[in-house]
Amino acid sequence: MGYKRLFIWVEGEDDVRFFNKVIKPILDKKYNLVEVIAYARMATKKIDGFLRSIKAMKAEYIYVTDINDAPCITAKKQQIQSQLKNIAKDKIIVVKKEIESWYLAGVGDVESEKLKIRSFRNTDSISKECFDNLIPKGFDSKIDFMLEILKCFSIKIARQKNKSFRYFTNNYICCCKVNSDRSI
């Protein structure tokens, strides 16, 4: 078996935090190297060059993007492909609506009560602004709140509450053996 590498491209630091805490520990069991890279402040040309290099070294990659205001997942993927010439459509994962929806998806009823936030049955339409409005007064910052969520995050619950998270785990996580606290 050869040296297996996976590069996970994510938009910003909130995404990096999420993927490093929730996703990377699981994928570390499948790959020799898993690297999470924030692309929001990178030039398109640099990202495209890096994607070309990843292909040349026969490594794998995933490119994660929020749907934002795109009318559908297909349109968002086409938008990304028009910007990045070296990206494959099947490597693009579209988060509905934004990464904050994935954070909230993994919070169960008991944890919601402890965090002093309402519980959600479905987080597909949660935006950054909605998430920000949920932050209880006891937290110093959005980052502080996100870190608390990650301490109690359940992949199993998140799969039930968010379609794009379920799609992601079905396609990239389910084949990996995971321990009981991160079981799916």
C-alpha cells in the first residue's frame, strides 16, 4: 500500500476548525497525511496550481464550499469549475447553507440545553447570521461558542439534521472505521 494523501480545501478558519476537530481524526485512519487548507484569501491562480500539483502527485483532494446564494448545488459546482480549471466536479462538496449549519447539526437536545440554545430538527437553512444570533451571552466570542459546540459534536446526530453533512459523510467518512464517540 502506497503513501496516501488527502488535501481538504475549505473556505475559512471556522471551516478549518471544524474539519480539524471532527473530520480529520477519522480520515487520519485512512490516509498517511490529511491536510486542511483554507483558500478564502488565496489567489485563484495559486489554488488552481496547487490542484494541478495534487493531481500530479496522485494525491486525493476535496474542495468544500458553501452554497451561499447559488440557486442549487449544480450551479455552485459550475461556478467553482468556471473559476478553477483543474478541479473535478465530483471533488466539490457543497455545504447547505454555510459551515455554521454543520456545527449546529451535531448538537443534540441535551447539549442544546447545556449550551442554552434552541434545538434544531434540521439545519440545512442555517446561515452565518442566524448562527451568530444564537450565541448565548455567556460566550466571549463566536470562536469560543464554536469550540464548545465541537466538544459535544455528534456525527450521528449531524447526519440526521443536515443533508449536505450526510452526503459528505456517506461519500467520504462511512468507509472509515471510527471510534464510538464519533461513530456514524
